[in-house]
Amino acid sequence: MGLTRLMNRPFGILSKAICSVGNGDYGYCSSISQKGICSMTALNYGHPVNLFGTSLVRHYSDLSAGDQMNLIKKLREATSAPIKDVKSALLASNWDVDAAQKDLRKRGVVLASKKSSRTAAEGLLALAQNQQKAVVVELNCETDFVARNDIFQHLALSLAKSALLLEGSKHDSIITHVNADHLEDLKMNFVHPKFSGEKTVQSAITEVAGMVGENVKLGGGVVIPAPSYGVLSTYLHNSPQPGIGRIAGVLSLELENKTAPLDAVQQIGSELAMHIVAAKPLFLTREDVSSDALGNEQEILRSQAESTGKSQMAIDKMVEGRLKKYFEDVVLLEQKFVVDDTVNIKTVLSNLSKQIGSEVKIANFARVEVGQGLKKA
């Protein structure tokens, strides 16, 4: 009868009744949201609570609010998970940090799978190199905010270092591209306060995606071989720390004379790597320009020239002049040097060759930028 009368009372009165504490043993605090959802927090001061005949499990009632905040802070620092998820996991695990961390990791896998269809066109490039080659690996995420995350950057650097250990192809003198699928099954040993142990690349990416709450994808990589004798130069633009950035320029400078000094070559190599990032060359020489690209450009230039209504001879000269400008824009050896625009790259190499007493040539080069080929949402 008493229970019936209590249940028929308005919620506001019921709230006060439940919030009262009897004999100092326990209390309940209940609140109702604007949507009519009732939330209830147990305040147990020594004994299991029995409300309306239902036995409730004790939830570490001896933990003070300060202790609970410390556990939340500890778990958040260990996982980098959102604070809402951290608190939820701790409550679900009866404030057991280890169990909560395990729960977050499980939920992270689910979270990552749900986000895997979203476009990941931001991210970072990670670069690693040794005496034989340089490797650039792209790791993508959804926002620049996550790209600045310490765990994300650690994962990117670890991927590049692991890719560097892969065996080269049979054609070690040319640039090769590495598909993401080729790297996903690699096993790596991570050493980070929040992210450690041996994992496959794919499982590591899935775990980090759960931590940062975004889709994280491996964008593949490129391998640039070192010359038989010379310098392999690299430059990273927008680099928050050594080894990572948003744009990478890499080139191989090869010397004919294997006794020539390399100091001056290293200096010019660094400047040329920076030039590649800034000038965006597409080809090394005029001969490397594909017939399709050249034919398409000639068609556009001729159409533009013909619209002027000039004579055929004048049109031919206009096309020839503009085609020269096209080569200066897209061919590395024809481009004006960004450090000194009074000379082109071909002249820079010629002057360097005279200085060190050996012919210096660019064996190959690569320019990689985050999100190339990915459409941003």
C-alpha cells in the first residue's frame, strides 16, 4: 500500500523522497531531464541499498569525488579517449581502470569500423632514410587537429621506419610505390606511454582510430633509392617535428667521379629538395613529358592563339613561345631555381659540376603531398 501511494505521487515529490538519507547509511540523488529521462546516482555509505525490493550492487562508494576524478584523468591520459567515453567505461567497469581500458579498446574497434567509410584526406607524411634509400609513408585522418596528436605522429613515424626495412624490388635504381595492402600485415613494436607493444600495422591503425575518434587510413608510400655515389636529399614542409610533414621533396644526386667531395653537393641537394616542394615539377626532362600531356597542351595553346585572329605564322610563334613557358613550369631541369631565379636547375647542376670537378645529375626525384588523389569532403 505504501509503495502504491509512493508511486502515485508526483515526480518532484518522489525525487525529494528518494534523495533523503536515512540513518546516515545511504542516499540517492535523482534528476529528470527536459526529455523526461530519469537518471539516478547511488550514494552508498556502508550497506547495499534495497529500493522497492530490488538489491543494488555497491559501486565503489568509498571513492571520493576526488578519487573518481583522478581515475578519470589517469584513464584519459592512458588512452586519449574522449572524457565522456572514459567516464562511461569506468562506471560500467565498477571503477576498475584495467577493465575500463580494455572496454575502451573493444569499443574503439567498433568505433573505427563505423568511421572507416568517412573521407580521410588530412594527415601527415613520415620520412625515414638510410644509406640505401628513403621512404615516404602517408597516414591519413579526417582533420588537421588529429594530425597534430602525439599518438598519430608516433604511428606515422613508426610506419616509415618499418617500411624502410622492407626488401627492395629487383629494380633498385628506380622509384617504386608501395601499396597500403603491402604494409598492413607488417608487425611492429611500438614504444609510447599510451601505445606500446607488438602489433600489426592494421591493428595499430584500428586502435589509434578508436583513440582519436576519427577514420585513420594508411595511404601507401614511395621508395626513392640512393645513388651509387652521391647524395640522397630530402625536405619536409610544414614539419611539426623531425621526420614528419605535409609535403615532402626527395631527390637523388649522382656523381660521375666517385672521389669528388660531397659537401657542396649536400648543400645544393637540400636546396633542390626544397625547390621541388615549392615549384611542383612533374617531369625531369623535356623528353619525359608524355605525348598525351604534350598534345593536350599544344591543342589548348593553339586554340588560345587562334582566338586572337592573327596570321598562321604569328599563331605558330605564339604556340612555340607558350610551349617553352609550359616546359619551364613542369620540367624540373627547365624551372627557375627558387633560391636564385636568374638561373634554371640545369645551370645550377652545371655550375656545381664545375665546382667539384665531376658531372652531377639528378637520377630521380619525388614530390609527395598529403591528400593527393583524395577528394576532400
